[in-house]
Amino acid sequence: MAETCGMIERVARAIVASRNLPEGCEINWPLIRADARAAIKALREPTTDMGWAGYDQLDYEVTPHAAEACWRAMIDAILGKGKS
């Protein structure tokens, strides 16, 4: 679980960094983490191009469909929906 929270935290920090907030600005971390989870959740469904890219990256050892399933499993792991 620590690993999954680590990715959510990484995305949350990237969101804050992208906003160029003034020094000392109060940050609502629970809200930012919710934004991070929403962004990660939106990535769960890969595009067809992503499936083919995974297929290419894995030297044609799996089908594009299998690459997409792998992607979904990785996103589910980040969101805490994977197998324990």
C-alpha cells in the first residue's frame, strides 16, 4: 500500500508544482490528493495506440490487448484495487 500511496503523492506534488503557487500559500493536500486520484483514474482506460505501444515495447511477446490489460492492472494497483 505504501507504494500505491507513493504514486498518488508524486502526482499530487506534480499538480501543486504545475500551479506556480506563491511562496507560503496554504495547500489543501486532501483536495490535491483527490485531484491526483481522479487524474490517475482517468488514465485507467488505455487508448488503442497505447496498447500497440506496449505491444511494440514488449517485443511482440504479448498482444496489444494483453498490454492494455497490464496497464489497467498497474493503474488499479495505484488506486488500491489490485490483488493483495
